[in-house]
Amino acid sequence: MGLCGCFTRVDLIRSIAIVGLNVAAGRRRLWIAKPLGKWAAEAMADNFSPDSEPTTRTLLRRVLDTADPRTPRRARSTRSGAQRDLLETPSTRRQRSQTKMTARRRSHTAASVDRLARIQASGHLEEQTPRTLLKNIILTAPESSIVKPEAVVKLVPSPQVVQHTRRESSRGSLELQLPELEPPTTLAPGLLAPGRRKQRLRLSEFQQGMDWGHLSQEPRENADASSLTSSLNLTFAMPLQPQSVKRPGLARRPPTRRVVDVGTFLQDLRDTSLAVAPPGESHRTPVGTVPTDTVLEDTQPFSQPLAGHSPSVHHSLPCPSPSGAKEVEGPASRRTWSSGPGLQNNHSGPGKPAQLLARKVEEVEALAVGFPNISSISGEDGVEPLQNGVGEEAEESMEESMSVREVEKAAEEQGSARAEEPEGHTEVAEAAGSLGSIEAKEPEGSSEDEDPSASPKLAPSTPEFLRTRRLQSPEPAPPPSTAVLPSELPKRLSARIPPRPRIPGSRPRQDPYKAGLNHYAKLFSFYAKMPMEKKAVEMVEKCLDKYFQHLCDDLEVFAAHAGRKTVSPEDLELLLRRQGLVSDQVSLHVLVERHLPLEYRQLLIPCAFSGNSVFPTQ
Amino acid sequence: KEEDVLILLQRLKAAVHYTVGCLCEEVSSDKDMQFSKQTIAAISEVTFGQCENFAKDLEMFARHAKRSTVNTEDVKLLARRSHSLLKYITEKNEDIAQLNLERKAKKKKKLEDENRNSVELAEAGVEESEN
């Protein structure tokens, strides 16, 4: 019976391959079918290995390997053999790397290569036939999941490398190469990869600046269009670039830039600085460890000239932004981080999720007005605790200096690329949040930061700070702040704010899912095949949010119903059954086969491999 | 057989329709609002369809909990979407549970009494015999 089973599978493959080739090859069907037939016979003879599932992907690969690369219309060329072998080997190599290799398999591929060499076929291999295109695609396409949002990190390495090499080459003549280098970076704001490069540059520059005690340069390369503090900045920039490249952990956050309206910004600063004066208990996860680092190192926060200090604060802002931006990919991390600030400063609270939301919405809308306010508030909060932790200064004086710093920062950043501002603000907010929840929770968020070492430093300082805060402020002023914020925020964000007077559990729900929802909303707009309004996309995101929440609630309830505490595939099957997707005719495995890529299918559907082993184990 | 099933279905639908009609009349007399016949028909159709769904879901839930009998837990799971309904059902469930407890308590008492009686009788019998 086993042999019969082998027979049918191989017959299936052969028939499919033959059909496929018939379609492609037209007249040559007989001639092409023969090698396949031979190969299929070999396969049969060799006891078809059960580890190769006849899915479309493997099938296609085999077809590409064994079939003639030449299209029926092209004339033969003599160069075929060697080139075909060259083409074969990468594909066979890929086969090997991807599927379980057995000795038989190698003999298959070797035999196919030999056979092809024997065959007098030729192809114009430089020509872009669909077959070669497809082969190249299979060879080079990144393995991406259609289910999970694409991790943006993948885009980073290649431009990084390019930029790195470019920078290195330009080290010799800085000024000459300046204008060349600038334009590509000025294109950056919308793109993630150059933004990441910029991000790293800024971070390393910032660190250097901290060492040197002064950084007047703009972190953004955009602003350096005029080669201002050119040579000095560049000397920092050049050697720093390779450093930052070596630290992949730094490049996590896409830069989000906002245009800053300084007038409203300042006004809100003043408005909220009063409200901020008595901040409440602050339970914040330690996210912004880098800025705390810099501030802690800076032992004389007020003696320094503000001009010098504001850049440091300013530079401190971009640094934790990677941790914030990383949330695009890591919902779990965000939950740990965002679960902290559930309780405390409401204004920073609204600020944070608003900023996160804004980051997502950034591509959708430019929200120039609302963010500076939020970010200013949270910035104040963020830097305040740091300051307190360091020097235990009077809060008002710190706030004043903070506000001044922020003003300067705002002045600096005005007119710069958009995303810098909210980025910085989000970082500061995260720093604030981080400090707040140190008491409440472990510094989980800090582990995600570049400098986890900073968090232990924070820990001893923050309890004191928190105690002092608590004594001073019986109650934060949430109402004025929340009243201030919703009026300025766009409607979408204001819809989030009212539920903010808070249940600690509710916060993690909103933000982590927004990241993935953006991905799905974009998919939606793609499949709509029509341009979609921003509001429509937002509505879609909202609906998706509710849908997924319901879904997860259901799953939880199902698991509890079965007396379990863990959601199992049974629960999912029940869910899909209720939705009507799984029925008596259509089982879950069929759906998995239909819709998921091969890798997931391998993980989900138990399949028997050689040696009597079944994966995944049941 | 199919015809029988169809006839049964029709009878069931008619029954549901009648009940819905009665309820609508009550509501209309309460709220002083009229219900058109199409409305009643629509409501009864929807109700009937939902009943089918409920039945399937209940069976699935029972099977999911590896039981062969539909339980009150299954019903509660079914009603989880609407909070008021869930509350109502939970309360009813608690009432029933209490009733059951009371009945059990009564039964236990009866049993105990009987036991005591029998013991006493036995003792009495023994004493008498001794005497």
C-alpha cells in the first residue's frame, strides 16, 4: 500500500508538471515531458521521500530545476550548458537549504543537472523570460509572512551598508562630498531605511556630543542642507557611522517627523507647566534610559548654558525614539512599557498613546498642532523626574528650565523634518513613563532599550523622586490637561482620550494593536484597488480593532469553558466553526493549506517524516 | 421523510410566529405602539434562524467541553454577548441551583430522620430483646 501511495503522489506530480509545461511549452510538450517522466520514474524508483510535500512551491522549484529553461520560440544557443548548470546550482542549493536533504534528494538534483547537461537545450539565459524571472524571484525573494506585519528592519541592512560604504569613502574629502551626501538623506523623511540610518547617526553623534560636552549640530541631516557647522559635524558624523552600524540594536525606530507650530506649542507649555507642577504618583516603565544617562552624567544641569543644554536634551529625545518606534514591531514590549503608565500623569498618558497613534497616523495625516503640546507636556514630565532623580531640585525651577529648554528645542526643530519632533517627544514620554513605573513594575521596558545599564541607575533615584512627588502633589491635574488636549487633538485621537481616566488594563489594549492594524488597513486599501480616504482607513482600523478584541475575548472564553487557561487550536477551530469557515466539509487543515504559506503549514499540520518521526509532535 | 421534515419545520415556524405575535401584542398594549404584520413575520423568521444557530452553537460548545449533554455553562457562553441577557440567565441559574440545594438538603434530612428512626427502632428492639 505504501508503494501504491508513492505511485499516486508521483503520478500527481508528474501529471501536474506535464500539464504545466504543456501550457508553457506548446509544441515541445513531448520533448519536455520526457525528462520529467524520466525524473518522475527516478523518483518512484528511489522511494519517493516523504519529506517533500507536493505543494505548489516545491513543485514549481522542481519544474524550474528539471525543465528546459528555454522558451519554445527561442533558437538554441550554444552557451547553454555551463550557464544552466550555474543556474541550477543556486536553485538546488536553495532546495537543499530549505527542505530536508536526504541522500536521495541530492541524487535527484544531481541527476536533474546531469540530465539537463545532456539535453541539448539551450536558453537565452540573459533574456528575461517568465521562467527565469520566476526563478530569480524564488531565489531572492525574502521570506515574508502575509499574516504578520512586515518587520521593517529588513529594509535597513542594505541601505545601511550602502550608506556606510559611501560614508567611509567620503571620509577623505568631507566638504566636497557633503552636498552629494546630503541630498539622498534629505529624501529620507518618508522612507524608513534612510531614517534608520539617520537615526543611528544621530544617536552616535549624540553620544559623542555628550562626551565632548557640547553638541550644537542638528541631528537631522536634512537641516544640514547648508553645510553649517559642517566640518566639525562631519568629523563626528563620519567615524560615528560605522560605530552605530555595528550596533544593530540601535536601529529600531522609524523616524516620525512633525511640523511644529511654535506659538501653540509655547502656549501649551505654559498652560500645562502649571498643571504639571504637581504631578501625581508616577508609575512609568523605564524606557528612556539613554536620556537619563545623559542627564545623570550631566551633574550640573543648571549651570550649563541653556543653549548647550537644550541640544543635549534635544539629542536625548531622539535616542529613546528607537524604543518607541520599535513598538511597531513588538506589541509585547509595548504592553510592558505601556502598562506601567496606566495610573499616573494623565497628561503624559494622553500624550503617549496619542503620540504612538500619531506615529501610525503620520503617514495618514500631518498633525502639526496637537503633537507639540502633548509632547511638550510629556517632555516636561520625562525630563523632570530625571532631573529630580539626579539633583532633587525644586520642581518649579526644573520645570522652568525644562520649559525653556523645550522652547529652545522647539525653536531649533521648527522647520525641520516633521517626524523628528514627535519622535523626540515620544521618547521623552517614554522616559517619563519609564521612570514612573519603575516602582510599580520591573524595568522590562528598559531591557528593550539600547542601554539597559541605565535603568538600575534610575531605580534608586526614582523612589526618592516618587516619594517627593507624592508628598507634594496629592492629585495630578488630569482634568485641565485632558481638557486642554482633546480640544487640540484631531478627532481620532480625542476619541481615544476620554477613556483614558484609566483602568490599567485598558491601555495596553489600544496601542499595541494599532501597530498591526495599520498593516492590515494598508492591505485593505490595496485590495480595494481604489484610492481610499484617510478617514476610511481609520474607520477600517477601528473596526478591525473591535473585531480582534471580540475575537480574543471569545478565544479566552472558549479556553475557560473547556477548563483550560491556555488557548489551544481547539478553541480556534471552534471559533472558525462559529464563523462558518470550518464546516464538516472543510476542516481546519484544509484552510491552513489553502491560505497559509508553506512554513506555517509545516508548523501546524502534523506530517510524518523519515525515521518514523512526526512533526509537529502530537 | 423529507416531506415530513418540511412539514415539521413549517409547524415549528408557525408556532414561533404565533408566540412572537402574542409577545408583540403585549408590547404594543404596553407602549401603545402598533406592530405591522410584516414586522411580526420578520421577527419570527429571524428568531427561528437564530434558534437554529443557537442549537448548533450549543452542541459545539458542549462538544468543546468534551460533554455529550448541553449544560447551563453552554447556555451562559451562548448568551455572553448581551450583558443583560447574561445577567438574567445567571440569576435564573443561581435560583435553580439554590432550589436544587434546598431539595438536596430536604432529602438529606429525610434520610437522616429515617436513619435515626431505624436506629432507634433497632436500639429499642435490642433493649426489648435484652429485657
